Amino acid sequence: MSKLTHLNTRGEAQMVDVSTKPTTAREAVAEGSIRMQPPTLRLILDGGHKKGDVLAAARIAGIMAAKKTAELIPLCHPIPLSAIEIDLTPNPEQSAFHCRVTARTTAQTGVEMEALTAVQIALLTIYDMCKAVDRGMRITDVQLVAKSGGQSDDWDRSAQAPGK
């Protein structure tokens, strides 16, 4: 197992020095879901929520969150984002919405944290807008799906052993 890069030799927190790393195209895909009562799912799909378009608000919130990731995660580098794509797909069988975010940059460090942050905040926005009608909603399975670019090898969850 590799060492923790955010700790120096004395065990103190540090921001990793990426100044010698080359600038490369990088991409990360993350996903998660929010489960809810069937009437809540229908309310969102029918556009009947009095607060407005829940999914549009969630997409905008996810994009804004990705752009603010370095302000939220203490040792995360601020990076220029090239693209953030947020896909919110209903899953009526599970009474849920699935969120999939693809984040892209050309930088000296990866974009995984931005993708994961965008997923969490998009799903939290759905929760916030709908909590008055369904406080039992559950955000689940937030995870990195894949990453590419940079010095480390590309990584894909589907190629990993279960639970990795």
C-alpha cells in the first residue's frame, strides 16, 4: 500500500507539492443515488414541486460545488475545470435518482474530488428541496467510478475486486 501523501515525514498535514508534475488532461467519473418515497419521485418527475425545478437546481448546485471544491476540502488543490457534466436519472423501480458526474481538467493534479463533491451536493440539493415532503430520503453509494490522466495509471471500478 502507498503512503498517505497528505502527511509529511513528521505526520503533519500538508498540501502535496505538484509543481514538478506535468500538466495533463484528466477526467474523473463519480456517482451516487438518493432514495425516496414513490410520491416524492413522482412530484419531482411531474415538476409539481412548489420550490421549482428540483433537478435543474441540483445540477446547478453540483456544478457550483465542483468549482468550490478546493475551498471545502482543506488540502485539495484549486484546479481549472474544463467541464462538469451532471446526469440525474430516475429509477422508478428503486424510487430513486441516480447521479453521475464527469469532471474534466487539464492540470497537474486529478479531478476526482471535484466529481465526488458535485455528486454529493447535487444529491443534497434534492434532499434539501424535498425534505418537507420526505425526510426519510437516503443518499447512498457515492463513489468514484473511474479516473484517467496523470502519472498514476488509469483506474476503473469495474476492473477492481468487489469492495475495492
